[in-house]
Amino acid sequence: MEKLIITSAICGAEVTKEQNPNVPYTVQEIVSEAKKSYDAGAAIIHLHVREDDGTPTQSAARFKECIDGIKAVCPDVIIQPSTGGATGMSSDERLQPITLDPEMATLDCGTCNFGGDEIFVNTENMIIEFSEKMIARNIKPECEVFDKSMIDMAVRLSKKGHIQTPLHFNFVMGVNGGISGTVRDLLFLRESIPADSTFTVSGVGRCQLDLNIMAIIMGGHVRVGFEDNLYLSKGNRAESSADFVKRIVDIAKIYGREIATPDEARKILGIK
Ligand code: KMH
Ligand code: ZN
């Protein structure tokens, strides 16, 4: 099996310090969290940024500060800014970080409910616009799929040349409004992607660990971190996203999966 790529989603847009005081907001906190995850074995940092008070922002200037800070302490790590941002943001707002020419960025492949009254909007034309802008800048997209239909959308658009191939998917499972975080549904998603694709598995909340372990067994890759989960176990808040990374490194060892360095991850994902 290929080496295991671990992505650490250190911040997210929705989780707060009220839920876990270790969620990073400031540039310094974000840089420190990225470094801890990198030291623990993460090859990719999935990056959202915040104002100092925790408000999610897609400001290019704020992303630049964080990216420069992360690169100063872990120069080879792959930084994958979010183009999803937070629900309610406009396309132009969300697209700001790609102007910094990161190696990777997320490409959200469909609209879904996102809990309560929130709707995460990604129309077909938005997906095409986001993807074509990434192609123009040679940015490798990670296709975020919250449901099976979003795989079908990504495949259809890739056949029309709108999305770069081979496709790399992130199955984001267990969102309130997306596909459930069950092993049955993970198998369904895995069976639904083209044979030459790669995939990462993110489980939101309690389903995270089971799905991560399944991904390790199935030859997929793994995303962990505060964006998806604040607890290592019931009632036990993580001190850092790196805690989840460390746990995955230990589990991967048991299953004989070696951990990919950032450069090995670039090769696996076809990032030039
Ligand atoms: N915060 C969610 C609404 C992404 O990073 O591309 C969207 C999200 C997906 O987190
Ligand atoms: Zn995200």
C-alpha cells in the first residue's frame, strides 16, 4: 500500500474556543498548531483562518500572514487553504486565498444543508468557476464531497475538462446534512470514485476514529484535527490537533502503513 498522507485541519470555520479553548484564532496560534501537527507527522495542513476574535475570514492578507508564518517553521509542509470558508460567504470572498498560489486548495463539489438554518452553497457553475481558476494557477484541487452525488458531479465535470485529473477526493462524512459517518457509507463512496483517484477520509465528531481506521485499512488517506473533532474520547478534549495526528501515526504503525512526508505526499497526489 501507498504511504499514508495525514492532513491536519487545525482550525476550521465553525468550531470555537468556547467548545475547546485550544482552537487557534490568532496568527501565532495557527502557526503553532500547524507546527505541532507537522512535527507529529502531518504532510498537509488544511487551512482556514480567523480574525483575532475568532470570526472566520477568507482575507488574502490574513491567509498570507498565516502561510508565511507556517512556511517559516515548516518549509516543506503542503498548505491547503479552504475555498469553502464559512457558510454565507460569496464566491469572490471564498476564492481569495487562491491568489496566493498555494499548491493545493479545496474544491467543494455540491450544495448541502449544514445544520440548523445553514446551507453550504456550491452550485455547478460555482464549482466550474472555482476549478477553472485553480487550473489556471496550477493548484491541485481536493474535491470535498459531503455526499455521494458530489462524487458524480466531480466526475462529470472532470470528463468535460473542468476539473483536473486524476481526482483527489476528501470524503467529509457525518456533517448534519451530508452522508452519514458509517462504514457502510464509506464503502459506498470508495466504490463510487474512478479507479485512478486518491481519497482522504474525514469523519466529523464521534465517527472520526472509526472512519480514519477504515481509511488506513482500505489504502486511503486520513484527515484529522479540530475542524472535524474536538475530543480524543468522550469528555476528553484534545490539547492540540497534533494529538489526533499522533494517534493516527500509532494506529498506522499497527497496520503497517508508513507515514508520507510532504514530498512523498506530493508524488502520491501528482503535485508538481
Ligand atoms: N466550513 C464549511 C462551510 C472547505 O474547507 O472547503 C466548508 C468547509 C469546506 O470547511
Ligand atoms: Zn475546511
